[in-house]
Amino acid sequence: MTASFTRRTTAASSAKSRIAAVGAVAVAGALLLTGCGDQTKDDGPSTNETTSAPLADKLPKEIRDKGEIKVGSDIAYAPVEFKDDSGKTVGIDPDIAAAMGKQLGVTFKFENGTFDTLIGGLASKRYDIAMSAMTDTKDRQEGVDADTGKKVGAGVDFVDYFTAGVSLYTNKGDDQGIKTWDDLCGKTMAVQRNTFSHDLAKDQAKKCEKDGEKTLKIEDFATNPEAETRMRSKGADVVSADFPIAAYSVKNAGGGKYFEIVGDQVEAGPYGIAVAKDNTELRDALQAALNAIIENGEYKKIIEKWGVEDGAVTEAKINGGS
């Protein structure tokens, strides 16, 4: 593992990641992540402004008529998406979606689901889009399982809106001598299941074995907070997550007394809004809306609000991941 950079993922391969040269995450208010994955509706932000929406005519008629875009999201990944102490869905993704909604004249309705079910939710039309710090990768675009290399689905298109990568963090004052991913051999990692971090961990475990080192033991969980709880109880030595999430936990968990980041970020790449391959009209409308808020300054305000300026993009690309 080198200190290049990357992000979170989900799709055929069910990987999830994020990391970029994203600076320190200075988040306003908001508490730590809460559990998720119950597949229940959430009372997410409303953005319905049909009377003054300049890009409304770009949407598919069905969505214009219902005035709503259903968003599948794993709402336990602060500061990207999480619930505040009142139960409201907040974070980078909801704020960006709300700004895009003003351009399109629709409400982005966030619905809570486990990360590894979001792509399937698009295929079954449970959701119109998935927006959940999901890494745009070729495997997801093509519907290929990253572990087996086999085609498992139709794939999705992405509208890329942010750049992020992956970090390692440990209990504060107990870094286990970990500075790089190669230091993980012989350690136990707790990680959220089917994320990009999970994929990196599996790759590192294979590398440890190939090099004749003690293997990296991996314990995977449905949510990142569960992985953190495992490490807090000394059941694991280290957790891996996208940098914005790791930085947020380090800053906020236990008032900043629980965790510390170790080593550099790795594998930087784009977060993308996932759209079904056959829904190109919606995909292109989202791209137009994202470009509009980049141009009018709303995007910049949101990124600055959450302290993640280094992950900002200057244009909305389609399928920019590799």
C-alpha cells in the first residue's frame, strides 16, 4: 500500500470507500454516528421548488410529476450522511442534494438502507439514485464483482461530486506501531462490510501471507460505528474508513479522546451519485444540477461548511472513476 489516495464504494462488488487529500474535517454541531440499515424511510431534507427551478425540464416526466427523487443512503457515515440528535438526516450529501433540488424543482427524499443493498435497490427501483459516499469504480460501472471478477449485474452510472480516500485509525495513545498498511500484518482490523476499506483490507491480508508475514485478521460489521465499538473494547487493533469519516470520529468521539489517525491516506478517488444504466435522462439532469451549484457557489459553501475543501471537484463528471 502506498500513500496514493481513494474512496468508498458499493455496487456489484459491494465495496465502499473514500479518501482524498481531504483536510481536517471541521464539522459544525452534529453528534456521532447512529446505527442504520433498517431500510426505513427517513424525513430527509425537502428541496421542492418547482416554481423557480431552472433545470426542471431536464428531469424524466415521471419524476417531475411526483416531485421527488428517492435516495438510497447508508445514513451512519458522519459527516457525509448521518442523523443529528433530533433524528434529522444531515451531512455533506443531504446538503448537496438539497442545493441540487432547488435547481431541479424536486425533493430529494433520503431513505435509510445498509450500504451493500443500495445498488440492488436501484435495480429493483426501490430508489431512483444512491447517494452514500459511494466510490465510483469501473467494477461498479460494469456490474463486476471485485473479488471474483465475474459479471453480477447491469452496473450503474455515476455522477461524480467529491473526492475522498481511506485512512487507518486506532484507539488514542495505542497506535500498535502502525504507520503504513504493511504494518497491519499480524494485527486485527475492524471494518464496515462491503466497503472499499474492506476490499483494501482483504488485499493487504493476501499480501501479508504472500510475504510470509503473519496474516491480517479482518472482522467486518454492518456499520462503521460497530467497527469502532469493537476497537474500543480492544477486540480489534485498528479501523479503516474513508478519511472524512475517520477524521470526524477522531474529532468527535469521546470529545476527541477516543481515537487517533495513523499513517497517510491511500487510494484517493471520486464519490459518485449512482444511477441505473437505463436512466440516462435522470443521470444527465443530476449532472446539470451539480454543475449549476458548482458554478453559482452553493457547492463551495457546503464544502466549506463541513471543512472538506480539499475534496471539492470543479465539474461533475460521469463515470470518472477507474
